[in-house]
Amino acid sequence: MATQTFARITLLAAAAQVGMVIAGHYSAPIRDNVFALGGMGISLIAGLFYARLSGGGWLNSLLGGLLAGGACAFLGIGASVLMGDAPPTLLAFGTAGSAAAGLIGGVAGRLTANRGDAAG
């Protein structure tokens, strides 16, 4: 695993997750309408960027996407639970869903990464 790339992507995605959670703490429409899809979208993008930037093979891209998507969601959902905006049960369920989104992002990133083997 490309640990430096993983750390950078995960920290940026976690910052986006926590930013969304803070915005949702003060805005019910964000909390009610953006948390689920927004959080999974951030995780998907984290997986995509990890796979594109890490330069590894399929296993690296999939594992890195899964872990980056899950880790950033865990931090965001944890912040939401601590602020009282989400139930503690969401921590496991939401993290699993976002990890799956990160895995999908890893697939997309691996499929679209420029590996230098295309002619022209």
C-alpha cells in the first residue's frame, strides 16, 4: 500500500466529511438531505483518487479505496455521533456503506488511471 498517498487522501477526505458534519450540525436540510449520499460520495472520491494516485495494481487499488473510504467515513460519522446528530449504531452501518463506496471508487480509479501503456 502506498502509505503516504493513503494518509493524504484519507486526511483530505476526513476533513471533507467533518466539514459536512459541522455544516449539518447547524443546518437541518444538510443533515437531513446530504449526510448519507454526501458521505458515501466523499468516500467514493477518496477511493478513486487513491487508486489513481497510488500507482499500484488491482489489489492495492481495491484495498486502499476500501480503507480510505471507510476510515474517512468513520471519522466523520464519529464526529456526528459525538455532536448528537447521528445515533451510535450508524457508526458501524455508515462506515461499512462508505467503505463499499470507497471500494467502488478504487475500481473506477484503477480502470481510469493513466498507466502509461496507451499508444498515442
